[in-house]
Amino acid sequence: MVQKFYFIEENEEIVGVYEDHDDAREEAVYLKEDHPLDHFRLFSLTTYELDNYPDAYDYACDSGLVN
């Protein structure tokens, strides 16, 4: 089964991962309000794509979303 994860990057460092797009967007808005001078990026990856993004894979594993 293909699953999609939504990551938040702050200044090129992953700071959050979510299974729900709306939750990720909401958190990105809060982070941007708290840190208006920082650069934020929201991106998604499927379980298959995670293999090509080791930092995202490690973050998802550390967050308990991937075994």
C-alpha cells in the first residue's frame, strides 16, 4: 500500500512530518507565525520515494511513522 507523508522544512531542515495534509499545512502556518523571517517548505513523499530522501526517511522513522 502506498502511503503519503507530508514534511515541513524550516530553513532546509525537516522539522515535522504528518500523515494528513491539512494537519501539516496548519502546523506550517503556526510555525510561520512564530518565525516570520524563516523559510518554510511543505512537501510530500510516498513510502516508495522515501528511499531516495535519507533525511526524510530518518525523520519519519524517528517520528514512528515508518518501521
